[in-house]
Amino acid sequence: MKQVRKEGEKHRVSARNHRRDALDMLEALESEKEISEDDLRRATEKVEELTKDYIHKVDQILKIKEDEVMAV
């Protein structure tokens, strides 16, 4: 169980790191005037939505794996 939870947390952290990198990149584009503030806001919302979905999927898989481990 510990190993399963550790792997799940590792994937959640990875998703958050990718979110941070994407937001940093978007802010850099906006500061260089390559995208507008509206584009930045829309892209930020999309990144947040995708991150939330990914973490939810990781949690679902984690729950399934925990159930499998407990069944054995």
C-alpha cells in the first residue's frame, strides 16, 4: 500500500510541476507581448482544468490499485 500511494503522489507532483512550467511559459509569452491577457487567462484556465483532470485520473487509478492490493 505504501508503495502504491508513493507512486500516486509522485504522479500528482509531476502533474503540478508540469502545470507550473506551463504557467511560467505562458506568463513569459504574455510579458513578451506574444499573447494577449485574454489569451493568457484562457490558457491558464485550460492548464488548470487539464491538471485537475489528470490528478483525478491518478486518484481513480490509485483507488483501483489499493483495492487490488487489499484483495490479495
